[in-house]
Amino acid sequence: MDKKFNFLGLNFHNVTFSEAEKKLECFIAEKKPHMVFMPNAELIVRAGKDSRLRKVYNDTHFLLVDSYVVYYAARLFRKPISEPINGARLMFSFLDTINKKGYRIYLLGAEEKVLFQAIENLKVKYPELKIAGRHHGYFDFDNDDMVVQSIRESKADVLFVAMSSPLKENFVAKNLEKMDIPVCMGVGGSVDVIAGKCQMAPLWVSKIGMEWFYRFIQDPRRLWKRYTFINIKFLGLLMKEFLNGIFRN
């Protein structure tokens, strides 16, 4: 369960999907705070330039490869990676376990109306789900004491942080010990998916490395520039890694 490999400057854990879920349960049993993040290609690119974000990822207790794009790239460089573990899919699967075993969750992120709708949808699917608390993602991060106190007092087992990066990483890293939640897991736009605001890519789309394009066609005006530059920069990182490998050998 503690197998690791370094890729593009980050230390990832190499586990299967089922092992990842078991690890989350181990964190809950330990009753100590843990950070769990799953960076995709875009966030790996950001971490390459943002030393603070890179440090958060390398201090993370459980760092997993999110996308098939990164998975295929890591395999190309012969890294020992079993499979990619998408944050949203892990969250949705783990919710089944959470519901069955009576764990308590706290939802942080999204707009208030979106968060409310997501919780209503969760209650329909899981009538017995224990939602210990919630808070939208639009607050002053320099004055977040009330949010942190709300999370701590909820005594949740799992905190799902559905905010953009690097806000969610910086918030969790800064407040991890104060919140005292066993599993603090970044889940990006998952609350939007639960609320029905947007759709998650089908698994077959993810497997051919086109999940980013599926997101793009849902909001092309906002995402075209972002994905164009990110894709170019990620290819640049891979080329740099390739050249470094040649010179090391």
C-alpha cells in the first residue's frame, strides 16, 4: 500500500482503485488528519511552476494520478503505475462505502445553490447518508476561521473539498491539523456533477485520454485557451523529462 514512484517532480502512490478505497478507510480508522489529492495534467503543470503547490502535493499523505493522459505518459516512461484514479469516480464509489458504514461527511465548495441541490440529490440516492455539515466555496481564505471551526465541530470522517486549484490544496494544507478530519480529499468539480450542473465524461472517453476535451465542449469559451496552453506545457514537461533521462544515462 505504500508503493511510490516519482514522475515530473511529484511523488505518487501506486495503488489500484480498490486499494485506494481501503486506504481511505484505514485513514478513518486511524482518526488522524490526512490529505488526499489527485492531480491531473493541468495541476502537474501548475506544480512545476508553483513551489507552494508542489510542496503541498509532496507533503500529501495519499497522492494519486487522476487522468488517463498522465497514466499513459507515466507508463511511457516505465513508471510502476497500476491505474489512474479519478477524484470524482473515487468520491462517488466511496460514498457507497460511507453510506453503508455510517461514516460522516462534510461538503465544502461550489455555489450555495449548487451545493444545496447536490445535497438534495445525495439524500435521494442515500436516504441514510450522514451529512455532518456543508459550506459553499466562496469565502475569504485569509479569514477562514469560521469555516475551519464549522468543519472541526462537525466531527466528520471525510471532508470533500470541491474547489478550484490551488485554493483547495492550500486551504487543506494550511488548516489540516485544526480541522482534524481523518480524510481531507480534493474532489474538484464533483459537487457540480452531483447537482446536475455539468456531466462527467463516460469512462470510455477517459480511457482514450479525451476527458479534457469532453469538459471543453461543455464550456468552450472559458476553457479553450486554458486547455490549449496546458496541453502544450504538459508536452513540454514530457520532453524535458525525456531529455533528462537521456543525459542521466
